[in-house]
Amino acid sequence: MADNHNPFSNLETKFKTVEKKPKKEKAPMDFKKHYKSFITIFLAFVIIVVAFANVYVVKEGDYKIIRQFGEVVGVKYEPGVYMKVPFVQSVTTIPKYQMNYKLSEKEINTKDKRRIIIDNYAVWHVVDPKQMIKSAGSLVGASSRMEEFIYSVVRSELGQLEYNDIINDENSSRGSLNDKITAEVNAHLEKDKYGIEVVDVRIKRIDLPEENEQSVYNEMISERQKIAQKYLSTGDADKRRIEAETDRQVREMLATAKKDAAVIEAVGEAEAAKIYNQSFSKDPEFYSLYRTLESYKKTIGEDTMIIIPSDSPYAKILSGYLE
């Protein structure tokens, strides 16, 4: 009765029935049947790995050098994706773009036997990587040879110049020196076929050895003092010349003015005399009287004693006789 009311009684019966069925055993895997598939997949994987390992990319600013057993067998110049022979070839990269190279400081002697320290830098690039590897072996070797050529040319060129010409930026010989050094270095590199080109060589700094600095500074001060004294002397000479020229011009102007004044005065006096003559000619007696009175102003003073004849014009006028 209890079993009739149990809702799980049917499930229990089914589980018991299932448990009574015998279990099927799995058949063993046949490795021989799948052997070829495994080998095919493995070989495909190895080929893909090897292929990817031997693919290389040439970028815009690079050269790719392909070597086979250490020997250069090719150079890739154009950008793109390429593949090398596995396990036989190797690929190295050389930059195509311009590079800066700082030269080590060197001590040289100028024409006037001054010791100076030169600090240079160069801008260069590889133009023929195969030739560069053949001649120098590597970028380091090429840059070392380039430095030797630059130092040799700089020492030769600066050895022909005096110290003041080198440090003076306004001197024309300094202005073309960098270009001249660049051209000569390239001539040496091209002659020996190093496969590189120097774009520019610049003198970055010119300095003196410590033991020579003070003596050179004193000499520079003395030289500047000489130049200043020369300017002062030239200024004084110019001052005296200008003053003398000004005095001469003033004297000439005064002489011309006096001459013009004398001419004007003479013309005026002539014109006045002409007017006087015209006026006095109208009344000669009045003119005679006027001249006599004018003469009195010059001849008679406060203490003047005059002795004159009674019939002289003066006596007649003084006595009131006017006929």
C-alpha cells in the first residue's frame, strides 16, 4: 500500500533495470589508422613556423644584407616583404638614412705654432652597402675610417691657417673651411671605395689646452688694446683734420663777407656822393657854407686857438659878414 502512494517508485524501478544492463567497453584507439594525419599536421606546423621565421621586411629607411655562409650574396634596396633560404642565409640591417657621428677631440698645431683642441661632428650615410661591407666590414669600421680621414684633412687645413684666422668667424677662410673639408674627405672615401658619403663636416668647438689659455688671453687683450689705440689715433687725426677744414672755411666765408661788405659800402658811398653833388649843385653858396661848418667840427675844439687873417672866410663868417 505504501508503494502505491510513493511517486518515486517508478523511477527506482527504472534505475534498477538500468543497473542490471551490462556496460559496453570502449574500443581501443587505432594509432596506426591516424598516424599519417598526425605526421601531416606536424609537418604543416613546422613548415609554417620555418616560413615565418625566414620572412623579413625591408623598410623605407633600411638596406637588408643577405649573407650565405658569411658571404654577402645580395642586397635589398626596395621596401617590401621577402624570404630567405632557411638555415643557410642570414639577414642584417644597415640604415639608409643620414646619421650623426661625433668625432673624438683632437689636438693640432696651427701655422703660427699654436696648439688648439678641435671638436668636430659629421653627417654621413651609406650609399653602397655591399661596397661598404667589402671595404670596412661594418658600420663601426666605416665610421672609424671616416674619422681618420676627417682628422687628417682637418689637421692639414688648419695647419695652413693662423690661430686668429681660425677663431675669427668673419674671416672668409673660416667660412669655406667646412665645405672644403667635406669635399676632401669624400674624395678620399670615393678613392678607396668605402661605399659611404659625408654630407657635412662641422667644427663644433675650438678650444685651447689649459696651459696655454692664460697666455693667449693676455695676448688677445694686448691685441685688442692696440686696435683700440689705433682707433683713438685715427679719431684724433680726423678731429684735427675736420677742425682745420672748418677754420679754413670760416676764414674764407669771413673774407668773402668783408669783400662783399666793402663793395656794398663803396657803392653806397658813391651813390651818396652822387646825391650830395646833385643837392649841393642846386645852391653852391649853401654848399660852401655847409663845407665850412663841417670843417669847423674837425678843426675847432674847446681849447683851440685860431689865428686867421681878417679877410679869410672863417673871419668873415665869425664876424657876421656873409656877403
